[in-house]
Amino acid sequence: MGQRINAEDLREMLRVARKLRNSAQMSDDASYTGLFTRAAAALEERAAQLAYHPSDLDMAEADLEEAAFDPALYRHVDFRC
């Protein structure tokens, strides 16, 4: 944790996780199904960790008001698989 990541990179990580889950559903081999599912879960967990940044809690009041009007903060991020 403690790293900054932009929304596009988070979306891409979650797209890859979704593709891995789809591959797991389509696979007939149980070992591949487990491998794809574990990889997808690991990517989703890492994306959730990167979405949080400790310095967000330390922002000054003026910075919070300024950030409230930042359009990048209001972009939709789809965490569903």
C-alpha cells in the first residue's frame, strides 16, 4: 500500500480479473479453473489495496474542498466481475 494508482489502471486490472474469471468458467480442466480463479482473486485484492492511499486521510480541509470538485474523482470504477 501507499502507492498512487490512477483509475484507468484500476479498471484495467479489474478487466483482466474479469477475463480470468470468464476463462475459469469456460475451462474444462479443474487445475486451470483453480489457477484462473486464484489469479483473479489476487488481482481484485491488489486493486482494492491500491485504491486506498493513507495520505488521503491526511489531506488538509482546504485540499478536501478543492478535491471535491475534481472531476477525476467522480469517474465510475466498476468493481464487479
